[in-house]
Amino acid sequence: MNSSPEQHVIAAEYTLGLLSSADAQAFEQKMQTDPVAKAAYIYWAEHFANLSDQWDESIPPEHIKHQLENYLKAQSDVIPLTKLDQKEKYRSPLWAMAAAVVLAVGIWLAIPAQFEANYQTHLVSETTDLVVDVFVDVDDKQLRIEPLQGSASLEGDYELWVAIGDGAPMSLGVLDINNVQEISLDVSWLAGLSNAHMAISLEPKGGSPTGQPTGPVLAVADTVAL
Amino acid sequence: MRELSEIEQMLIDIAKGNQQAFSELYDCTSAKLYGVCLRVLEDEATAQDVLQEAYIKIWHKAAQYQSNGLSPMTWLITIARNSAIDRRRSQASKPTESMEDYELESQQDGPEQCAHSSQTQRQLEDCLNTLEPDRADAVKGAYLEGLSYADLAEQFSVPLNTMRTWLRRSLLKLQGCMGQ
């Protein structure tokens, strides 16, 4: 490996997680095109991994695996959107309403290409049984909302929100609690998802009348890079 | 051709959506990955949450494993360690130094993968032993506990820049000792 000592140190610092965010991103960019930088990273990752014996093994509680299995099961139960148009639900007023709200905030429904998530937000409500996963495919500008658990509220509609950094929440539309939704997003905030959180609030039927959350926040979670 | 390791085969099966393979992978790797999360996060509930997050990433990213150049266990450890470090730093309200998983995205052809032979392991440990003890501890603290330069400076009671200089010199010495 013919990398300079400086480059090797940067690769080691990157592997350890010691670089500033900007320097780490610059190194990642470099690795995309520079096999020497990538080889330096692999060299350090593999050598440091030899310290892994020093992490004591610890058996996680049983429920972790069960929850993961439930998660996987929910994933395999997903109805591809392309099949939805054969279903009655597609023409139901609820679906139309959800679509209308989505359109109102500059988002439109689309048939997804190969969905490859870059970000995930796992929303678990502490006050209700609602559990929702939101995935974002930044490259294809796709958002996928997967309701894993919970039932519709008699008091109103669940509305999904995203906030970038300390910014104000932006609506992602009313949740369809019975179906996986995939929507296309042509918005600039996709670039800010590394520092974002999402939330679900309970709103009047049809969604917030003000464009901002008005009801109780049922779940909030950070967006996590995959 | 190198023979596929058991874990590698599981990852290939997981990439095809095989939930049984995922279950087997979890059974044989979760104790190690949970150990990583516990050491970095020092809190059981948070470590469990991050462990789940890590396995969800593994499920979604298994298809990309083969192109990233890391050996399978290093890849799994990297996902768990980076997830734990990201959580640790977001909890500390220090949004810098994110460990978003570059290696999960890479499509470059990597060099040949290196397995963790006992020889390379001894090599790293022998080389760490050539460093002054506190400098070796700083390197280990960064890797095993996910400590940042600021954390390390505080722990060793030295200015941040001194710690940076220490560690960078240590890394150069390590590389010189281990060779390429």
C-alpha cells in the first residue's frame, strides 16, 4: 500500500471515529475514487477489529430478537404499491384523502423504483400502541411509511411530521394506518436528514388545519442513517 | 477462491430476504455486538435499542456486504460500533464526528479481505505494547469505547491538541510496527 503517512493517519482516525464531520465526509468522498485511501481504511478496520476480543460478550434479552422477528415479519407482509390499484382500498375516500393531503404539501404518489433506504425513523408511541417506520431513499427521493402496529384513532387522524435540525415541523401528510405508503419527494430538505427527527401528532380529521402540529405528539424519534 | 465463511453465507442468504438466516446470524453474533454496544454506551436500555437498530441495518444492507472489502465480522462490528458511537454522541449533544456508515455504501472493488488470524491479532497487541501505556490506552479507548478526542483529552487530563498529537503519533508508530 503506497499511501503517505499522513493519509494513513487520516484513514486510522476515520476508522476510530475521531475526524470532524467535514473531514470524515471528505475522506469518504476520497475513498469512492481512490483505492489507496480505501485500502488504508480496510487495513485499519481489520487491524482494530482484532481488538474485538476485548469486548466482553453479553447475551441480549430474549425480547430483542422477538421484536426483530416481528419487524421482519411486518416487512414481508408489506403490500407492494403496484398491487394497490387492484384493491378496493385504493379508491376508498380515506386513501383519496390521504393522497390529497400529501399533494397539498408538494408531494405526489408514485410507483417506486427499487427502493433502497438511506434513512430510517422508528417511531414508537409511549401513550398509544402506535409503531411506525419511515424510510427515506434519498437517491430516488422516495419516502416509505410502514405502519407496524396500532389502530386508527376515533378522535382524529395521525399526522406525520419531519423537522430538520431545530427547524419547524413540516407535514408529511396524514398517516394511513392500514397500508404501507410510498411517496415521491422533490424537496430540498432531503439533504438535511442526517440531523432530523420525525414525529406523529393526533390532529383533527383530515389533518392539521394550520400546517403545524396542533394536537398531542404521540411519538418522536431521530432519523437514523442506514 | 477463498471458501465462504459461515457468517458470509448467512449474509448472502439474508440479502435474498431469508429470515431464517437472519435468525441464525443473530444467534451467533448478537452477544458480541451487544457487548460492543454496552461498552460504548454504558447503559443497558440504550444498548438494546442500538443493537436492534444495528440488526435492522444489517438486514437492509446485507446485499451491499460483498462489495465493501471488509471481512464479515469486521463489517458487523463496524455497523454496531458506528451505531453506538452515533448514539453516544447524539446523546451528548455533540453532532460532530458522525460515523455514518461509509463502508456500507462503497461499491469499489476492494483489495483482498484479510481474516483475523491469531498472527495479526498478536501483531496489533504486540505493537500496542511498544507504545507508552497511556498512549496505548488512548488508542484502545477510541476504538473500544468510541471516545472522541475531546473525551480522551478529558480522561487523560491533557489539552485537546496534545491528545491529537499523541494519538496521531501513536497511529504512525503502530503502522510502522505492523507494517503494510
